[in-house]
Amino acid sequence: MPFVKTNMEAEAIKLQTLIDSNPESKAAADEFDKEYAFRKKMVLARKAAGLTQKELQQVSGLDQKAISRIEVDQKTSPSVKTLMKYLNALGYELDIVKAV
């Protein structure tokens, strides 16, 4: 199959338009974006603390594989207890706030 050059920005706009035109797709995409942003914040908090996943394992008591799943695995959701261990080891706490 020959390589086809595409304009990625144009393709991204088409995809976003398609997603926005379907309420179910829009809701799923929004949920994905929120979860991705949350996981990214957790990674940034770990890195700001100057810890590798292995070092966080030692501080939190969580398995390094569990830490990796928390940070990158969109297929599974960690338990509240696991999230609390991760965050507490970094000096954070889990809280519930009303969405804006």
C-alpha cells in the first residue's frame, strides 16, 4: 500500500466535527479527556516530587506495575484506596469538588 500524505490538522478538525455531531460520541470523548487529564496531573505531581515510579513504589507501598497502570492504562480504573495511597505518598489528598 503506498504512503498517502495527509494534512493531520485537517483530519483532526474532521474527526472533532464528527465527534461533536453525535451526543454519545461527544460524551465519550469528554469522559476520555477528563480521565486523561487526571492521569496526566498525577504523573506531573510524581515528577514534581522528583520521584520515579520505582521510588514512589517504595514510599507508597504500591507495586510499580500498579503505579504504571494508574498513570497510563485507560482500560482499568484504580480503586479509591489505591489512588489515595499514590496521592498521599506525594503529599496530596483526594478531595471532591463541584465541577465548574
